[in-house]
Amino acid sequence: MDEIATRRTPHRKAQTGYRWDGVEIRPYKEDERALFKAVTRQVLFSDPEMQGELRYFDIAPGGFSTLERHAHMHAVVILRGRGHCLVGHEIKPIAPHDLVTVPPWTWHQFRAAANEPLGFLCLVNAARDKPQLPSEADLAELKAKPHIAAFLRGTADAG
Ligand code: MN
């Protein structure tokens, strides 16, 4: 069965450990420029007939997604674990069933807690632009805010 046929299977059973029948675990990104740690990606729903895609990301304890921004939006539902997210200049603790919206052109990053994984669903446009990474100047501007500097060091847990 090809990938689309598999994804059109009416019922794909959940396995243990946030896996699903017919869904393979993929690397988070093929982009070598991006700095990230201990993230996997599973594409749950994607079809030429749908304008959206739903993915499941899993970040191991202490891991983090790429700090990036882009024109497309993210609609995120936390499924398991704990961590923090940066959206714009705001940092929030995140827990299961929380909802996180990333507006267009807004810096964002997800970080798992040191001792817990972080798993979340992420809805995106199927046709989307390539993420932009922060320049040195962008990073300096973000790090000028102490709470963001602490988040980027991975010490947001400590306050
Ligand atoms: Mn993104």
C-alpha cells in the first residue's frame, strides 16, 4: 500500500508510546542549518485533498525544537509531558491538553522539561513556506530579555 492509501485507511489503531499503525517515525528535519535536539516527527494526516496536515512531534527530556519563524501558522495541542514554549517574547509552561497558537512571522520554540518528554499535535498548512532561522542580530535581540535568555539556555524550569 502506498503512503496515501495507508493514510486513507479508515481506522489506524494507536499503539503504545504515542505510535500509530501505518505511521513511521521520521527525523524532525532534513535541514542541516537548524539547531534542535532529540525530536521525532510522525505525519498522522496528510492528503492531496486536504489543505492541512496534522503531525505528532515528540521531544525527549531536555530536547528542543528549532527556534524559527515563518509565514505559516501552527495550531498545537499538547498530548503528553511538560515543558515550556516561546511564542514571540512570551514563555509559557505547557502541560497536556494545553493549546498553543503560533501566529505568522513569530519566533517560536518548544522545550521539553529536563525530566519529562513533551509530545504534541501540530496542525499546519500543507503548502507552507520554509522556516527562517534567527540571525546573530535577531538572537542578540531575543537574548537581551533575561527570561528569553534563560529559556534558550534551557533553564526556564528554574524560573
Ligand atoms: Mn515552526
